[in-house]
Amino acid sequence: MSENKKYSFKEFMMTVLGGVSIAIIVGLVPNAILGEIFKALEDKAEIFKSLLNVVTISQMAVPALVGALVAKEFGLNLIESAVVTMTTFVSSGSIKITENGFAIAGIGDLINTILIAAIVVFVVLKLRGKLGNLNIVLLPLIVVTLVGGLGLFTLPYVSKLTAAIGVLVAKITTLQPLLMSILLAVIFAILIISPFSTVAVALAIGLSGLGSGAANIGICATTAVLVIGSSKINNAGVTTAVFLGSPKMFMKNWIANPKLNLPIILTSAISGIFAYVFNIQGTPASAGFGFSGLVGPINAISAMESGLGESILIAALVFFAIPFASSFLINKLLVDVLKIYDYDAYKFGGN
């Protein structure tokens, strides 16, 4: 990146989100695809337990990957990239300070990670060329300490946003079951493409039963919308990645194109109705996954009272057939008939 390049606020944030999108794919896809498979096989052979550890640990690299790939998007040099990566990792909340020392706590808070990634890149660019021969010493000393410290200060406050959503979701679970199913499907459909963690929200309030099932169906609806849209304009690799469990890779598109909320909300609302009709169940641990790793379908099938064959057919209908059929028809209506937006909104990496 040249020193004199100027960014508007929108261009700057879209560049940040471009790096975030790739980091999420690389960091989360291995566990999303293989985690449940290795979990089912870990008792069969020691190798599967080791491989499960590999894919589980790999996703914990997401905060560092965010920093590294955001730095790459801005064309930073090696020293600058290292500083951005360190600072983002420190600020993510993925490492908790306990009485017994340090403990790994998943991928941390993605919202705080994105916030600090943006701030640290801005600071690094402002300091470029101003530290002379001491740059390799002063840049990490100043930036990691000050911006990293800022990240740890903002972390508990930013994390309260997830807690607030959890309170809202908890109140919705007290509503009439059909209305609850529709609203939870819509909320989790939006959460899965946003910086918020659907799993964290579900676990925070112990979302279970029909509420958990509806939440998973909403996530399936967003995945269906993105797969249908992506298939029209992106290569097969991008479309396959989102199908296998990475809706957040389209976070940049979602923020840049608010009209994408229309197909997401409509598809998830329709899908939520069928979650109620078929009484799709789940647990706090299974909510927030959709059909990624087949976590949602497997838990739903295990709770059904019908025979195994019928249960599998119901799960296939509610988790796959209905969201994808609804998404296809809604996208056709909004794009081809009403022309509210076009398929360029699904162009991965686009503005």
C-alpha cells in the first residue's frame, strides 16, 4: 500500500471486513466440516482424537488470522503486519486471565476483534515513516501496548452487546410457540451473518427445545439464501464454503448491501413456521450451528418420537428442502420480478 493512499470511512471498513471474511473461512471451515465426523470416530481410533484436537485448536487462530489478513488487505509490510496481528490477538478476548494463569476461551469476541483490527491498522498507517530507524522497536512497543491495552479495556463493554441480545432472546422464548419460532429463526438468521456469535448467545441463556430448533432453522435459512445467491455469481469454491458452514464470510456483503436482509428475513420467517409445525428440538450446545457439521439435524432427529427413517426425512425437509426452496423463490421474486437488488450483492469480496 502506498503511503499517500486515502480511504473514505466506508472504503476503510470494507477493506477491514474483506480481511475478516477470509480469516473466518480459513479459521472455521476445518472444524465446521470435520469436527463432528472426528468427534463421532474418536472412540474408534486414537488418530481421530488427535485430528479432532487439530481442527478444534485451528479455529482458535481466528483472531490472529483476522489481524494478519486485514494487514494483508492494506498491503502492510512485515513489521506492520506482525504488530497488527499481535494487537488484534491480544484484544480478542480469546485468552482469559484467571487465578491459575491464562486460559484459552475459544475465538473471543469477534466484534471487539474487528474494532481493534480497524483501529490498529489506522494507527500503524498514521505512524508509518515517523519512527525512523527505531521503527522495528518502537512500533510494537507503542502500538501493541497502547492499542492492545485499549482493546482489553473495550472488551468487557463490547461483550455486553452479546449479553443484551441474549436477554432479548430469552424474553422471546416466553412468547406463543409459533411466534417464538418465527422470531427466533429471524434473529439467529441475522446473527449468523453478523459479527455476533450465535453459539455464544444460545449458550448464555441455555436455549433449548423448540427455541433451539427454530434458531438452527433460521441459520439454515441464511445459509440457503447465500448459497442460492452465491451460485449465480461466484465460483464453486466460494459457494461450497458458505454451504459447509461459513455464512460470516459474507458479512462484508451484508453490511454493504442492507437489502440482503429482505431475503434473509423472509426465508427465515417461512422456515421458522415449519420448525414449529414439525416441533424441531435442540439443546443449548446444538443451537447456533444450523446444519454445519450436521449438529442441528442430528440433535433434532434424536429428539423425534417417530421412526428413524421418518425422522431423517423430516430433518431433511426442514433443515434443507424448505429453506433452499423458499430462498430460491424469494430471490427470484426480489431480483427478477421486483428488481429490488441484483445478484451482484452476493459477489464475494465486492463492495
